Amino acid sequence: MHVVCAEPSIANHFLAELRDVTVQQDSLRFRRNLQRLGEIMAYRISSQLSYTDKTVKTPLGESSSKHLHDFPVLATVLRAGLPFHQGFLNYFDQSPSAFAAAYRIEGTAQVQVQVDYLSAPSLDERVLILVDPMLASGKSLVQTYRAMLRFGTPRQVHIAAVIASPQGVEYVTREVPEANLWVAAIDDHLNDQAYIVPGLGDAGDLSYGSKL
């Protein structure tokens, strides 16, 4: 379990802007801050990946360096996950991507999630990084992950979110114990509608406009 904003850094500033209702009126800045946090988390996760030694030629000689053994598969949930995913893709720029369309079924006593679209490369023996801005109940992430296993079994799994609830963290760590969980912050609780409090609102609507 890794909490990126547990220590002061520029990530805290980007997270504060994401939450701020006045800054949220600028959807371009909101998307950019999600990208920035994705970039920061991509850098942090990169320390957990495998590297190989490689010698490269410079204009004046040779230099030994570490090269990423293989680029991870980057997966996200449409549509809210797209800006966050782009931040990871900015750093892992040779990574293939996987996408899922998952949505909550409203009007039910319990949170139910429907996954109705999947697109992914082979995941066999790959590193999989599954990203979504909000880890509320955790059900959509877990169901998306399980659905993606039809494309193969990863050798290493990372799940990344910007804001998580304690309930979501507990659910994901119990249901997907093989995953390394990364979040920017853990908030207080879920409300009766299973939204994170204080949270930041609807990341998809703030990124791309409200939906009917």
C-alpha cells in the first residue's frame, strides 16, 4: 500500500487543485492535474519494475545504463480514467493500452457494476497497471480486473487511484491480494450513495462535461 501524498510534495498541490470547486471550473486544468498525478505515480511505480543493463553510444564514448525490461500494459476504465491514464502513458510511452467500459447501476440498494466493453493485448507474464481516479467501493476496479484476466495472467499487478475511501482500499486489498495498491490520498468515508467524502465530485463530468 503506497500513499503518495502522505509526505509533502508537488503532488499535494495538484490534488488540492483537483478538489477545489473554483479551480474545477477549468476542465482543461482539471484534466491536466489528473495527468500530472498520473505522471508522478508512473515514476513512483517505475521503481518497482525490472531493468536490464545496456550500453549506449554517446558522441564521446559509451555509457552503461538501466533500461526498462518491458513496458507495462496500461489499463483504465472509460471515461473518467482517460486523463489519469494519459499521465501514465506520457512516461510509459511504449506501453500498450487496455480499456474497459464499466458503469454503476443506479437505483439499487447495493452498488452493482456492469462491464460491457473490453479491449486489451495479451496480459500473460506482463506487468499490468490498472488506473482509475476514484477508488470508492472498489467494485468497478475489481470487476474490471477480473474481466481482463480473460486476456491472460499478469506476472505483476499495480492498481493506482487518485482518491480512495477506506472501504475501497479494504475491498481491493482483500479481493486482489496480488496487486500493489497506489493512491494519492485516502479520504474519510463513503456516503449513502457510495461517493467518496470529501472527494472531488464526478471526475468524468469535471473532465469532459456533465452527461444526461
